[in-house]
Amino acid sequence: MTKRKPTAVGQRAPLGSGARFKALEADIAKNPKVTNPAAVAASIGRKKYGKKRFQKLAANGRKNHA
């Protein structure tokens, strides 16, 4: 999967690139009560996409990052 940056306002990064997760994690990190923003972002992702699909996206993100 090629990494693309959003070009227009309101467009999001492609699913599976990891950019959406990083953006959500950064947004959550602004809350001073949250000690582990990555865990909260992962919880939200699992709730939205389900365990199986979220694990597949996470594997793609790890593969593309390395």
C-alpha cells in the first residue's frame, strides 16, 4: 500500500496507513486524564471495526511502518 497524504480539507488518510490512528492518538493525548492514549485509540478502533478487521489493519500498519 502506498502512503498518500490527504490533499483537500476534510479528506482522511487511507485506511490501514496508520495515519488515522496517529491522529486519533494525538487528539486523545491532549486530555490530561489519559495516561495511555494508544490504548484508548486501539479500544475505539476495535469497537468501530471489530476485533478481526482491526487486527488486520494493525498488521498492515506495522508492516508498512517497518
